[in-house]
Amino acid sequence: MAALPGTPSPSAPPAGSAAAEPLGERALSKLKWRCRRGLLENDLFIARFFERHESRITVGQAGAMEVLMDLSDNDLLDLLLRRKEPEPAWAGAEVVELLQLMRADGAQRPAASTTSPSSPSRTIL
């Protein structure tokens, strides 16, 4: 169930230094499961984020991700594609920072294949 705008998410991390602690393996596994979405486009942004940052995710970032996961698929995609910006009423600094990371990761193309451009990938008969 999504939190109402202006209402803190029940899964938001506690304020202070606890937010900077690394996320445990079990909590990370639960977060990844929670992040499964219905739109492929959202899944691609999320997968790229986890590929690059999985080993460094903090409790605070996990809480920010939970806030984003409370959004509908279309609202999340609008944020990721910069069609709209998060509302200050529900998006704290950690949500904004996480969204910026996800946008940057999603904008980068996946690693290119190892085929060199000088070698043709198909044979001409």
C-alpha cells in the first residue's frame, strides 16, 4: 500500500548515523525482491543501479528505495525519465540523492560487446 503524499513511509530508516550503515545481506535480498516492478523500463533502471551499487547500499538508501517502490509504476517511470521531479512533501534528501544515482545509471548504456568494429559480425557469401 502506497504512503500518502506528506506521510512518512513506515519503512523509512531512522534518522542519524544508522542511515549510513551498510545494508545487511538478508535486508539486501528483501530489498531486491521488493524492487521487482511491472514495467520493464523500471526494472532496467533498478537492475543497473543494483549492478553498480549493490555492495555499497546503505540503510538510508534502502529506506529511500522503499519510498520510491511505494509509487505506482508510471509515477516511478516519470521520475526516472525526468518527466517530473519528486515532491518535497514525501521525498527527503536521501530519496532525491538515490533518484539522481538511478537516473545517472539508467542513462548509461550497458557494457558493449567485445567484438571489435573492424571485424565483421556476419559472413558475406
